[in-house]
Amino acid sequence: MKTKNEPSGPPMEEYEGSTMKILLISPLPPPPGGITTWTEKYVEWAKDHSICAEVVNNAVIGGRATHLGSKREISSEIQRTRRILTELKRKISMCRPDAVHLNSPCGRFGIMRDYLCALAVKKKGIPVIVHFRCNIEDQINNSRLSLYFFKKLAASANSILVLNSPSKEFVLKHARRDSRQVANFIDDDYVIEQPKPISPEIRKVLFVGNVLESKGAKEIVSAASDFPGTEFILAGPVEDKVSSLNAPGNVRLLRKQIPHEEIRDLLDEADVFLFPSYTEGFSNAMLEAMARGVPIIATGVGANADMIEDSGGMLVRAGSVPDIVHSLRSISPASVRERMSRWNVNKVRDAYLINRVMECLIGIYDEVINDERKYGKVHMDLVSNSL
């Protein structure tokens, strides 16, 4: 019989029967979002493939968990850090993982907390894979303190993963470490089976996600004025600053968290997916649009250029309404959008299906775990000297 203070969780024999035990430091809902969905899908896939994946939930708490655009509260961040470190130590003791996968968003406070987590893992002699889930340079944002802890965190990692090419270059330049680019994934059944019907003209332009200034919402509203016959739909919770904009009549704000099934329907009705975000790691919303065969117009930030290359859409400069207007006119011919649609679906099938991405991750885990068993003490000495 369990005592009151005994850790809860799966029975130990469940861990022992797994082919691999991974402890994932990553957020779970609430609040909902791309990375929380990724975490849930990761755990589900792992279970189906005889891999034990335990999660230390590092999701935001306080006002940031309930209200879009809320500012960070120091007291909440301290409480959050204590909770994460306590849970991390408990889970390490409980499931004795082969490796820890740490998802780091590289925020100013988060990068320090992630470094503390990595240290706690390394002290137990467990290899840690650090996955920078952002466009690193944008998050570091010329902060000397953030850069300092970024270097420390990178030095502690047995393996470094990034989401996009700019982040890979940043790691090489500032941490002097090589890294591997591991993208987000998507379920096979989300990919459109038949070619997307292409309308003769652009009737609906869609944005999906939190409707924020930093996501380019103001630019979408401004660009809509040049296309009065086209409906511009912004699907997602709306920031107060965006709600107060004087939007033209052809702009529709859905103002809520959209269920996944409804997002698919919106994508299937859309002629163009418009994503003028100022910064991005790897956009799940854009990935879903590609999977449904929607041509893309996006800023050339984060993984956006990696995703559509020069074939799945057009890239625009962040903050540039003229670029958006020009791109919408450039892809107005149905033949252009048809080529982009087919290319996007093929790219998703080739690069982003969940089995392909997860098998890549498992290969990295195997390599790191085997190296730790062979050279663990040597690596620990190198890490200790660099910290």
C-alpha cells in the first residue's frame, strides 16, 4: 500500500519492460499551443513503440497561463522553477531514465532555469539532449546574461538539437558546437489525400494562431484593405492591442481557441495561408497548412524558409505590408498556387511525418546513450571543466 508521500506514476515494471526510458522536460496544457501538442503527440507515439516517456511539465503558470499577452511575474517564475526542479529530481529517482530530452524556449528566465535542470541531470550521470525550440538569436536578443547561460546550457548538452537553419548557425558561432536540425512533426492522417481544389481566384486568406502584433496581425489587417473582395480570416485568441485596430469589413477575427477539426476545415477552405510573424522557431500552424496543400506567404524567419524553400510559397520581410500585397498578387494565378500546393504536400510527406521525425530522434537517443556508456566519465569531466 502506498504511503501519502510515495511518488505516483506508472508501476516500476512498466519502466523495466520498455526498450528505452526517456525523461522529457517539456510543457503540457494548459495553456494550449504548438509545443504542448508536440509533447502530447510525442508521449503517445512513444507509448505505441514500447518507449517509456515520462514528462516533467515546464509549462507557464500564473497570469501567462490564462491571459494572452500577460507579463511575466517574478514570483510565478520562481515558483515555477522550484516546482520543475523538484519534479525533475523525483522523476529521475522514480523512472531512472536512459536520457533526458530538455525542450528549451530560450526565454530570458527560462534559459537560466533550463541550465539548472541540465546541471541536475548531469550530476546524476544521465545524458541530456537539449532541444532549442525557438529561433535562438531572437530569444537571446543581444542580452549578455542570456548569451552567457545559453553557452553554459549548450556546453552541458550531450547533443544539441535545433528547429531551423539560423539557430544551427547561431549554435556553431556562439557555442562552437555542432547541432542537428530536428523539425516538428505532423500525423500522417492530417495530410490531404487528394490534390487540393484550387479556386480561379484568391477568395480566402487565412492566419491561424494567437492573433498578436508579434505575429504580424497589424500587417494582415493593413494588407486586407488592398483586397476588398477577399476575406481575411484570423483564427485564434486575439490580443487586446489587435482587437482595438480599425479593421476593414473583409477582416474576420474568430477570437477564440479553434478546435483542431475546425482548423482543418478552415485550411481546406483557404486559398492562401498568410503567416507574417516577426519571429518563429518552427510553426506548427504553417506545417498544418502545408499538409492541407495551402500555398504559403510567410516572413523569412526561423524555419519558414527551410519549410517552403523557394517552391511552396513566397517569403516577405517582417513588418512589410507592401511585400504581403505584392506576394498576394504574384500568386493570384491558379496555376501558380496549384504548383505550390502540390509541392507543400510532397514536402510534408518527405520530411515531417511523425514516424520519420520520431525515428530520427530515437536514433539520436541511441547514439547519445551508447556514447555515455562508453565515454561517460570523460564527457562529465569535459562538462565540469567548461561550466
